[in-house]
Amino acid sequence: MKHYFKSIVLFFIAGIFTLSAFSQDAKMLVLKAGKDGEPLSFAHYTYGSQKGIADVNGQISLIAEPNASLEISHLSTGYQKIAADAVLQAINSGKLHISSALAYNLQPVTVIAIRPSTSGKETLKVGSQEQISHDAGAYLQQNPAISGIRKSSSSALDPVLRGFKYEQLTIVTDGSCASTAACPNRMDPPSSQISLNMTEKVEVYKGPYALRFGNSFGGTINFISAAARFTPQLKPLARVTAGYESNGQIFRTEAMAGLSTKAINWQVFGALSQGGDYKAGNGEEVLASFYRNSIGTNFSALIGKMQDVKFSVQHNYAKDVDFPSLPMDLRTDDAWMINARHTIRFAETSLQQISTSAYATFVDHFMDNRLKALNPRMMNAETPATTSNMGGRSEAVFQKGNMKFYAGADIKREEAEGTRKREFLMGPMAGKTLFDNAWQHGFISKYSLFAEHQSRYEDWGLIVSGRFELNRSDVKDPDDKFLDAYPDPAASQLNPSLSAGLTRYWSNSFSTALWLGRTQRSGSLTERYINFLAIGLDAWEMVGNPEIKPEVNNQIDLSLNFQKENTSLSFSVFASYLQDYISGAKDTTLVPSIASSPGVRRFINVDKALLTGFEAGFGQLLPLGMKFDLSMAYVYGQNLVTDAPLAEIPPLDIRLSLSGSYFDGKLNPALTYRYVTEQERVSEEFSENSTPAFSLLDISVDYKLLKSLKMRAGVKNLLDEAYYEHLTRAYSGKPDSPLYAPGRNVYLTLNYTLP
């Protein structure tokens, strides 16, 4: 009986301890990442015998296990192991901040963030003044490594990165969506179709290394849409921004409204910008009228805990935009951008997620010379043109320990068609009308496979990336004159690309990296099929070449980075040896379409060319809440066959800024100085002019008036400098008449965001 009673007591005591152990309440722990502490959504975790995936708000539920470490795996932070003591402290506090040890810190990438994000990369935050910008190309120029070709005084800046331009750059939204310029003179480059008010950040990958989003011949610019935020309860969303600039009487506004729940986020957004002529620093009146609006919607939904979908539609419209550097102005530009994406995540497996997207963009462009003040007016000219760009992309992401692997495939097809109409008003051709088949309804189809491996072993980091592309092109409406030069305009080419980067972490604050890459790209629609149009630096007509060989970039980058709490230092140098460089050469066997044209250039391959340069940056926190920043970039380009400078290479660009932060970040003044050297290394073959040096001084202040109301005021070009950039084209037909940038410009911007 005693033995039986003793057994009952022991069983009862054991039961109490067992129930006590199982009755411990699981505690909610919020995982956060980045400097701004954003939720680490959908992170995979393992904690002792507990496994799972965080929800969209970064929440996980844990029962404390005293000796267990926490393993976290996420695309933005990589694999990390948190010590048991730190986990217990985090469980008690209810939140755990995850550092970004493996996040893209191996890539030679600059991130420009419009709003604070969870990115662990170095981020340049900008305010509402840039958020309402109608020109994404101009917005990118805050980075000295990015310049731009300007043909309009107010719009459509075409980005140039380290001397690479046009189709040498991959410009996409959310990793895949892209547009194709319908105007042969690129009044509507891909960057002009980006709506910045719904963009969260821009990743600028330098060099031919980020092969996941395209062949990345000279670099990749990836505009990333604002992430959908889901809330436990129904919550309205709203934001409105308005701004005014005195020089040109420019008015801009943007707005967003929507709602979010625990599974749905829906937003409607729009933007409107318009302005007139401005005054340069020398008092010269510059034609600069423009009008642009955009409207669209984003819809995101969670399907359970493991899947989500996103669908977006955007319509951009521009009209009556002055292009003083071109023989015609933009009269209308009507573009649609449609993008859909599905993501599925997996638990307890090395396969973390599969993301699949499809997109379509359509551009309807019309330009003419009827607003040009021509005396005498010899002819009326107009060109309606359309392009389409459709594609899809699917990518799987695997992660195990400190290794990450991407693998996927994408497909893209772009088409362009348009006919120039010339109505002769004077001379021997008066009364006649001619039609020029500008694009010949050319098309290019690309089919690609890609993969990327990332890993971190103690003090070493490694990335290896590859892409293999099948490129096919042809024309649907060939022109007889073009067929005389090229009887068979169809082409099919294979383009392999490979890159590798090795990073050495010498300490927590100092690292060096070496990158090697070889990338190959086929000619663009312009380089293959443009049909006797003047689209270059001078009046010579250009004709495409479907027989052109793929251009090859062999590049090396060496960089160092040092960062401590109060000091940062970065330096990178690159050298690009180009084979079969695509350029133009005079061809006296071809007759131009316009009798007054000096002649015809045919697209050709140059055996070898060189691009090299460097970027440097320094940042220092100072007393009294101040910060000093210095950045600079330089590029050198040379045709190694003719031993002459390459055309359209920007000069040395130096930026200095002194900023402050006071009253808990409510007041943020800034003073910025920019100095650009003269550029005398110009291409005589393409009639390129040298340009003088200039310096600019800007001043601004950001102030948080209320919790949800912010203001930015400032003066651009405070000293009223008369200047123009080297890559800004001169007035049409007047190569010695530079197109000056705006003089002193006072601006004010207000932003209200619903709390």
C-alpha cells in the first residue's frame, strides 16, 4: 500500500512538473532588421525542436529553451545563428534585431532609397522633393557615378553609368518589368516611364556582375516598388505631396490612397507635374515646357502564410514637351505598364521560395516639328511610333547554412514600329510628301537561363553568377533600301556571361573585394534595324546592321570599404576591356534619306576599346549633430583601334555636403557643393564639343512640422551659375549653342502622410 501511495505521489509530482513545462506560455517575438528596424517578414527559424516561418510582421512564437540557439534564415539577412543567452533576453523583451551580415554586401551595389527600407546596404535617403520628381533619370544623378544624356531641358534624362549607356545598361522595375523607347532619338528612355512616387529604393549594380536581372553589360539599375504592408486590423492609407519651383514655375504633386488588412493591401496612386521655360544663370530664356501625369493601382494579397500575389497597372502620359536639342518635340507619349507576381515560400527545406512574374509594357509615341520656330519652314515632319515589351521570369531561391543559391529562367520580346512623314513646303520638293520606315517593325526575342551562388566562410565571401541567352531578331516590314544593304536581316546569336567576386573581411569594419566578369550582348533594335535616321551627336544619318557581332565586356573591379560608428570610407577602381565594341562609322556607299544630311554612318564593331575609372567616398560624423560627406567619380574612355577618345564620356564629378540633424531628427539642414571639371577628351569623329568646368552650391532644410506633416525648402544653384553638363546636347542644328541648365531656383515641398 505504501509503495502504491509513493508511486502515486511521484507520478503526481512528475505530472506537476510536466504540466508546468507544457503550460509555459509561448511568447511572441518580433524579428526586425536594418537600421530602421523594419519587420523581417517570412524569415525561416529553428529553435531547438521548434521550427517555422515568421508572419508578414516578422512575428514568431517561441517557448523558451535555456540551452537552445536560434537559427534565422532570410533572403535579406542570410543565415545567422543567435546565441542561447541572447535569445532568452530577446524573448523577455519581445523583439530581436537581426544584423545584415550576408545581405547583398558582397555585390558592388549602391542603393538609393526614397523611403527608409530594411536594406542592409549603404543607403542614401532622400526626401519628398525627389519622391515627386517626374524624371527618374535626373533623380539618379545624385550619385556621381551616374550622369545622363539630356536632349530635353526638362525631361527624359537618359542614364549613363561609368560611361556605359543605352542598351549597355539593364533598367528594370522589380527585377523584370522594362519598357522600350519608341522614339528613335530616345525622347522616352526606359527611365522616363518610372513613377518614383511608388518606388521605395533603387539598386544600382555597377559592372557586369549582377546577372540575375539581365546580361548587365555595363550595369543594372533596378527600381524596386514600395513593399506592401499588412496590418492586423483594417487601416486606411493615404499620402499627398505637393511642390513648387520658382524657376520655370514648375508645379508637382503626387498622392496615394488605399487600405490594408491582415491579408490585403490595395493602393491607388497618381502624380502630376508641369512647368514652363526657365532662365539660365546668364539670363538666357530656355525652352523647357512639359506636362506629365501618371495614375495606377497596386494590389497585394496573402494566400495563407506561404504565398502572396501582387498585381500592378500604371498609365503614364506626357504631352507638349520641349526638346531643343532635337529637330522635333514630343507631342504625346502614352505608356501602359502591367506587372504581376506570385511568390510561394517553403518551410523545413533548403528551397526557400519560388517567385514568378510576368509583365507587359506598351508605348505609343508621337513627335513633330510644328512647335519649332523654323525660319524658313522647309517642311513639316512627324513620327508616330509604338513599342511593346513583354516577358516573364521565374526564380527559385535555395539556402542552407551560410550558402544561398538562385536559379531561374526568363523570356523577353520587344518590338518597335513607326513611320516618319515629311511634308515639303518649299523648294523643288514642295507639295510632295515622303514616308520613311523608321523601325521596319523590328523585334528581338531573348530566352535566358541564369544562376547565382553566394556563400560566406568565416572571413571570406564569394559570389559566382552566370547567364546564358539565346537572342533572335528580325523585321516584319523591311524597307527596300535597307534590304539592298542587308538582304537577310534576321539574326540569331548565343550570349554566355559569367562573373565572380571574392570579398575578404579583415575586421568588422574593413573589407576588400575583387570582381571579375565577362558579359556579352547582342545589338539593340536601334543598332540592328534603325533605317537612315539622324539619331547621334551630329546630323549624320544612322543605319542599323543586323550582321553586327555581339559586344563583349571583360571587366575587373577592385574595392575597399571601411566603416566605423562615426567614419566611413570607400574606394573602387574598375577597368573594362571591350571587344567588338558597337559604334558607328561613315559609309560613303550609302545615300542619306535627306539630301541636306552630311552622309550616313553604319553601325559597326570596333575590335577593342577601353573604359576605366574610379569612385571614392568619405563620411564623417561631426560634433553638434553634423555630418560631412565627400564623393567623386571619374571615367576614361578610349578607342584602342583609332587611339581616340570615346564619345560622351562624363568628366570628373566631385560632391561635398555638410548636413545636420536636430531636435530628434525634426530639423535637418544641408549644404551641398558640386564641382565638375572641364572635359577636353572629346570625339572629333562624332563632332563632340569640349565643355568648361562649373561649380554649384545648393542649400536645403527639412522640417517636421507635425507628426504627419513634413516640409522641405531650399535653393538650387544658389550662386546662379551659368552652366551645362557635358552630356547635354546643344541646340538642334546649332552645335556651338549650348543648352544651359536652370539658374537660381527656389523650391518648397510639403508632404502629409496619414499616421
